[in-house]
Amino acid sequence: MALKPIDLTGGKSVYCFNESQIASAYQLAFESKDTAPKLQPELERLETDFSRNERAALAFVIIDRLLRTPADTTE
């Protein structure tokens, strides 16, 4: 039995990202010599092993948890 996809695009907007935040995320994920080698394999694994809805759910939960926990000052 196939699962019905969950629509994650509807409803009231909760979080907004600006162009600078997205640019910084891409820099860390694809250009930084320190972080790109760690992030790229995980991105590839997630995109291979998880459905679109599973990736969206994971992204939303991670962002929500980041907003609810204190910033790590050791970065």
C-alpha cells in the first residue's frame, strides 16, 4: 500500500530565509574546505535514501530545533 504524500507547502508561513542566509548555507555546503567535505556526503545520502517529504520533514525539524536551542558559541 503506497503512502499518500503529505503536502508541506500549504498553511501559514512560520519561518523565512533571506538571500544572505541561503548564500551562506550554500557556501558552507559546497565551497568551504572545512564543512563541505562533511556536508556533501550527507546531502547525497539524504537525497538518495529519503523521499522528498522525508527530507522536508527533517529540514523543518532541524530548523525548528535550531531556533529553540542556544547558539553554539564555539563556531
